[in-house]
Amino acid sequence: MPILLLWFIGNLDRENTSEITLRIKATDGKFTVTSELFVIITDVNDNEPIFISRNNISVEENTKNGTVIFQVRATDADYGKNSIITYSLVPGEYATKFSINASSGNITVIGNLDRENTSEITLRIKATDGTFTVTSDLFVIITDANDNGPIFKKCEAQVILQEPASPQTQLFHVSTTDADSGSNAIIKYSVVENEEGACSYLDIDQDGNVYSNNSLPWETTCNVTIRASDGAKTIECVVDLRVAMTPGKTEGRTGFPTEAKYSLIAAFVFLLIVGAIVLIFIKKRRLRSYKVKETRGDLSNLHLTSPIQAESGKEEKLGSKTKETEM
């Protein structure tokens, strides 16, 4: 019986052609017959896995543990067991925060994600089909959650002005910090309704500048409650505000307050009046202390007594010459 031998003269690649049909003709010189031969190309693990999923994702910080955030996918051109891919994470510093399912490629959060500590993470993922192993980097961006509240840098104020503060005069400035980013770090300020009095007129702009909508009197002292909010968290700061109006040079301004100037002028005028009264009184007293002795038609015996002599009883003759006076 004749034996049919077949051999290949070209490359067989199952990934290109998995089945081949050969038509075979046999003849004995007189009769010719044909037959078909079906050839199945079996698979050999000759192809490595190829990653087909994107290589960057974003996930919000504080995502709950057990949450699947991404699925890594890879393909293998081989067939059957040769195309089965197993996934794993290359050991690294973030292996305690993420895990990957070996068969599905699902990545799950297993640790705390804090953007304020780490905002970007690179995971190295390994895929193998048993013969070939490939790796790929997955870039994880940790997005911000509004999980930090504002913090006041300073919570006290003592203001020294040269004159009573007029409306819209900046009294002091407050500032805050917020560890979050973007819109989560935008701080809005407000003044909590204060006690009656001067501080009830205080207001604050969004730069943290505190000013008064009304004039402040001398020596204003009060507690001002400033509120800062980032939309999720709100804190308050009680400022011990002391507005002291004092003379001297303060914050680049010189001279005395307006009210102090008026007080000094009034005091000066008062002293002038008192001094004039005292001088008039002294002059009148001295005039009264002199005693004049007159003789009718003869002034030769004119005697003046000084205040000291009047007290001692002694008299002093002022002249020996006589002068006739017509009467």
C-alpha cells in the first residue's frame, strides 16, 4: 500500500492560519481520484502578552478601602492555556495601598490615600502567560478632597492709631492656611455678629482685611469673632481688639490726634487767662500798699511807705525840696 508523505516548505503560524484544507489527487495511470485533507494548526506559546489599557488614572484621596478603581487589561495572541494572563504588582512602596486581582486585573484600594502626603503614585504591573512576562507602569494621580479646614495664623490684634478711625479704615489683617488645593483651598471670611457698640460696625473683605463701617471712638476695646470657611469646614477666631488712640509716631504717621490738639489749645488758653488774673491782682495789691501823705499846698513832706516798711512801722522821706502848688 502506498504511503503518503507530506512536508511543509513554509512557515506555519496558527495566529495567521489555524486550519488548512489540502486537496490530494491519486492516480494509477488510468484512474484518478481526489480527496481532501483537513489540517489543524495547534498553538505554541510563542507570543507575549500586550497591555491594551491606558497607563494613567486618577483617584480621589480618602477613597474607601475595597473600592475597585481600575481594570488593567492585556491580550495574548496565543490560544487556550497559552493565552491565559496572570497579573501582579511588582513589589514597591505602594504595595500596601493597592492590590490587583491576578485573573481580572482589577486594582483595589487597600490603604489610606492622602494627597497632602503623596499626590502621584506609579504602580508597576506585571503580566505573564507562563512563558513570557511583560511589565507596564500605571500612573495614579491622587485628586484632592476637601478634608482639611482653614487654620488661622494669628488670632490677636492691638491697633494703635493717631486719630479716631474713620469709616473703611483698615484696622488689622487675618490670614489662614489650608492644606487642600484648588477650589478646596479658597477661604471665605466673615465677621460674626458682635456685641452692641463700636465692634458691631466691623466687616472683613475676602483678603482678610478687617475694617469698620463707622468711625471708632477713642480707646475701643472689644472681642471680634472672625469666621473662615472653605466650603466644607468652618473655624472661628476670637480677636481681642484694642484700638488705642495715642500721640506720637505710629505706622508712619506723626503728630497728635485731632482731639489731643484741641485739648492742648484749650489748656494753653486757660493758663493765659489765669496768668492775666494773677498779674492784675498783684498790681492792685501793690498800689494799695503805698500810703501817700499830703499837706495842703505843700508837698515837701511827702512820705511813701513801701510794703515792707509799712509792716515795720518805718517811713522814708523821699525828698527835701518843696514845690508850691496852686490850690
